[in-house]
Amino acid sequence: MIEYIIRHTVKNYSNTTDKKVREQYSIVGGILGIICNLFLFIGKFLVGMTSGSIAIISDAFNNLSDMGSSFISIISAKLSNRPPDEDHPFGHGRFEYLASLTIAILILIVGYKLCEASVTKFFEPEILDFSLWGVIILVASIAVKGWMCLYNRYIARQIHSSVNEATASDSINDAIATTGVLLATIAQQFTTLPIDAAAGTLIGLLILYSGGSLAKEVINILLGKAPDPELVREITDCALHCPYVVGVHDLKIHDYGPGRTYASIHVEVPDTSDIVEVHSAVDELEDILKEKFQININVHMDPLCTDEKIISAMRHDIDTLIQTEYPQYHTDNLRFTAGARHPNIICDLHIPPEEYSEENIIAIRKKINASIKKYNERYHVVLANILPEGKQ
């Protein structure tokens, strides 16, 4: 059904790399979310007020927060598509992540308020008025939320949207929560235990967990989390298949929003190669990487030294440094770029597993580069990979 809706509402729907098409996908998803959640909120709120069920009222306000999230997703789709300007040369794509973070904060607030109201019901219980309409509304809600999960996952896959992926996860959580409310509502008819209050509290806690998980994921993206290892491997393999390229290092990937990824990579080529032909091959590689991964990437060429005398001198210096000052480490995959001003020693470094941490890796890079200056003040060590001992 969602494919039918997309085909008839999104112009050029198959061209999902186009910003305008992505925006239309997001708007369609947001409008569907508003319609579905408004229907669910009104239905559950009326049933909850009539029956006196705090669990159903909690579930209703959860749907109201979801409706607000849909409004935010539509606004973010518009804002994130604003063109680059002087203050934002990489565009406004991160509005989508800020929207996700706003949604997470709203979810956390709703979760807290629902927990607060539900806990009160433990001390001030009310008799529930059971009705068939209430059961029908809850069953319909489960079905609607299941469909919302499917359509949001579909849109997320098509346009690689973190907002829709988050909404899909939230929808399946809502379906599970509503199932719990339904069971609690039925069970409450056969006992005086505060099952309704317990169900409302559990829903609140589930909402808090969902909001916290979403906030953590979005904050990690905004802080610049490490790229997907599979993406790194695929880009590296693609670069190594380029003519003249014999090695790569320093792949950096920056996420400025879905469809707005920028990267740089150093490719190593023999210094005896024809520079004109190498430049042509590297230009072609950039085009291939952009087309295959939808990434704006800059490829930097490093000419590897083939002079045995220079290679021997550099190898002697780095080996002496490691054996003398850092005997617990060892290097492999040594290669070098010559030049009077900035000769580079490029290698992988293996360290004891207990020393392997992000903070220690940063410190190791600084220490080794400081130490190498005593052999040649112009030397620069490029540690392409720092790996725990035993890992290749």
C-alpha cells in the first residue's frame, strides 16, 4: 500500500538521490503519521476518559507526541533542503538530526509524565469501566502502528532517513505497548490488583527507554561517530582496484546529513609512475566513488618512494625508534614517501590489547611523531592502522 501511495504522490519517486524527491518522501511520511496518530489519540483518549484507564490515556498521549514528531519531520525535511550558504557551506542536512534529537526529547518528557501519572494511580486506584469499543480501538491501534512501522521502514530504506528509521522503531514499540494495555485492560476486570497502573508505568518506562536510545544515537552522529566499518572496507577495496594504487590510508568520512556525506582518502602510488596518467586515474576514481557510494570524496595522491637507499634509511630509523623506546609495539606494512621537506613513514602499528583504547591511540600517535624528530626533524609518521596485537 505504501508503494502505491508513494508512486501517486511523489514525482520522480525512483530518483531517491534527488533532494526534492527525498523531501517529498519525508512529507508524505509525516502527513501519514499525523493522520494515523490523530485518529489513534482521539479514539484512545475518549475510551480512556470513559473507562478511567490511566494505561489507555497514557497510550493516547504517546500517540499525541508521535503526531508532534511527524510535524517536526515535515519541518526538518523543508529546512534540511535549504541550499548551502556563506555560513553553512555544506548545506543544512543536519537539521534532520536535530529534528530527531527534538523528537527524542519530546518522547522523554512524555515518558516521564506518564510514569508520574501512572505511579499516582497505585495510591489512588479507580474502577475501570470495561467496554467492547475500548477493545476494538486498541486492536485497531496495534494494526495501525504495525502498518506505520512498515511504511516508515520502507521510506527509511529508500532515502536513508534517520528520522523515519527512528519513527519505525517507535511505531513497533507503540504496538507492543498497546498490546500490553489491551491485556492489562482485560485482566483488570478479574482482579483488584493495580494492573492498569502497572501497565501505565511500564509503558512510560518503555517510552523513556525509546527516547533515551534515540537521543544517544543522534548525539553520537552529531558528535562525529566512527563510520560504518563495512562502508570503510568497501571504499578501501574500490580504491585498491584503481590503476597505479598500491595502498590507501587516512580515510575520513564526515556526515552532514542524509545524502550529504563528505570524505577524503590518501591513495599510495609508486613515485616512478607517470604523474599525468596517475592524476587521470585518481580523477576517475573520485567519480566512481561518488557514483557508487553517493559520497563527495576528495582523493589525495601519495607517491611511494622506490629508492632503496632512502627506504633503508627510513626503515632503520623507525625500527630503531620502536625497538628502543616502544619494545612492546611492532610495525608492519612499512612504506615511505620521500621529499626534502616532509618525508612520511607510513605503517601499521600493533600494540598490546590492554593498551587499545581511543584515548591511548591518540596519545600513541603524538608520542611516536614527537620521538621520530630526533632522527630527522622533518620526518612525519603516518600510522595508517593501530591494531591490538594478534589482529591483522
